Amino acid sequence: MNDRQRYDRATAHLDPPFAVLDLEALRSNASGMKRRAGGKPIRIASKSIRSRAVLERILAMDGFAGIMAFTLPEALWLVATGLRDVLVAYPTTDRAALAELAADPRAAREITVMVDRSEHLDLIESATGHVHDRHEIRLCLDIDAGFVALGGRFRAGARRSPIREPDQAADLAADIAKRPGFRLVGVMAYEAQIAGVGDAPPGNPALARAIRWMQARSRRELIVRRGRIVQAVAQISDLEFVNGGGTGSIEGTVRERAVTEVAAGSGFFHPRLFDFYRSFTGRPAALFALPVVRRPAPGVVTVLGGGYHASGHPGLDRLPQPYLPCGLRYDPAEGAGEVQTPLLGQAAEDLRTGDRVWFRHAKAGELCERFAALHLIDGDEVVETVPTYRGEGRTFL
């Protein structure tokens, strides 16, 4: 029985649109990520999962510890529901959430918030100054891990922190140390230009060579700079963790002595954008099904909905992939539509009204913003249906 048959059989009682998670593929992906981590723990990036029940399943597996959240309200909610050790990956200006964090001893113990400049400290002090019996707030420094070359004329990597050098990190660590109510416990540096950029783009060998050139030099530069930054900060504060990496760079990042843990999220679901790496392969685990509602012409079917574009630089690679049956493609004049999506190809000839077309999202967790539930498939049956964040009434961004 092939995957399409398994999925159709398992969900025969459901009316699309809906989303599924293939547990066998999820376990296979998690096992591969654990092997690549070489014994260092993997912190789960929740923005790529966005289902509390799925986070709990992964945390129950060996090799995974802690969560990297994307907002402080999300972190507060996760801790309130029983999860632990939550690092908020991005600085927050949510004053109400900061006051809640400072007033809650369990949340203050389990949550670490991100800073990259003294203005963040000022804002936190302002937001929490009125809190009676204010608890100590755990902090992590975010370091710019981007690659800069040609005297600054070339840059690769996400624009995150202004901190690039050891002296800058040490200065902020010293500022934290002299302010009561704060404790610096971690350093984070996310190398997006390696972890989030596939080095085997299809059909473009020149681009592939350029990406590999950039990534090799970025790795060498970052090993030295990250190590020096951690060494400088450790002279001021006792660090509990140094976080780096992402799904696409696990095996490289864990080789750095300074790094104690890696973060990863997309690798569990293995969305379309993660097909283009040489160092690892994964299995598509998260899919969504749309029903065929029209057959407007020979070799053409129309499915309901489908315009689930992924974030990032606009382009065709941000569209969902018509996955099963194989051989379907978008109409270049329409693409993926808000309420309907025409699909072309020989495979359309065999589809009838009411049949399903299975899609893969370009990115991982953004799929869950479209659906209230994930139907968990093991073998050829749905063994459980669990809510996404949206299904629990939570939309954090």
C-alpha cells in the first residue's frame, strides 16, 4: 500500500479540507535528527510545530529537551499547561506578559527571555517595576550569527541582533550583572544562512556552488567568533546553555565545543523547503488534503482553497506542493488560490469530484495556523486527533 492509499484509507471518514501528521514519518525524522546531534540535546522550536500535544509527544522521545517559543504569551501558556524549560527566541515588548512573568514564580523559573541591547532591559524594568514580590527574570543574549564578507558589502543570514563581537556581548552581560532582578543564563546564535538554506537547490548548479562556498566560510568564521563570545560572557555570568543551529545545520553546529544544545523544529515535519540539503533526508510528515470540487477541462481539476503561502521572500518556492497524486502542477496564471486552486497534469485525468489531493506546506508550523486539528495517522488509520494552537483558541502572532 503506497502513501496515498494509506492516507486515503485512514481518513475515509473525514471530509476535507483537513491536516494530518504521519507518526511513522515523524518518528523517523526525529530519530535522524537525534543521530545528527551526536548526544547533544535538541531544543524543539515550537513555531515549526504549533500543537501542544505534538510537542509533548516529541519531548517524550529520548534526545529532546526544552522548547524554543516564539512569543512570551505562548511561553506563559505552555508553562501554565505543564511544560518546562521554555526559551523565548525573540525579544518581547509585551508589557502585560512581562508583568505576568515577573509575578509568577513557576513561570519565572521555567522561562528565559531574549535580549540583545540595554533598551530591552530598560523596557523589562519599566514593565515589571510595579510588580509586588517581583521574581528574578532569566535572560539569554541573542548574537548575530550572520556571515559578512567583502568589507561588509555582502551579508548572508537573518538580521537579528546588533551584537557580533565578544566585547559587545561582554558589555551587555556586564550591564545585566549590575541590575538587580536579572540573571543571564544563556547565549543563542542562530546561523540562518546555514540551517535554513538548502545547499542543493534543484536545477541551478551555479547557485548550489555559491551557497556551499558561503556556508563553508560562514561555518569557519562562526566557530571562532561564537567561541570567543561565549568565553567573554562566561567570565561575567555562569551560563547554563549555549544554543545554536537549526534543522539544516545540526551535525555541524554540535561539533562546536562552545555549543551545548541545538534548536530544531522544521525537521520533524520535513516541509518542502527542507528537501534541498545534501547532508540529510527526511520524510514528509505533515500534510493537508483538499477536495476536488470541479473538473473544468480535460487534464484540469479544481480543489477547494489552497492559498496557504509560506512566509519569507516571495517566490514560487513559498507555495504548497501538490504532492499526491504525483504529477500535478499549478496553473501559472492562477497559482494557489484563496478559495479555489486549479491543478494541471496527466494525473488530473484520474481524479473525480470528491477525491483528495494531498499537499505539503513549504514551511512547517505555518500549516497549523490554517487548521484547528491534526489527525495523527499510524499505518493506515487515524489513531488520535489533537488540537493545534488554533484549535485551542491560541493565535500568538
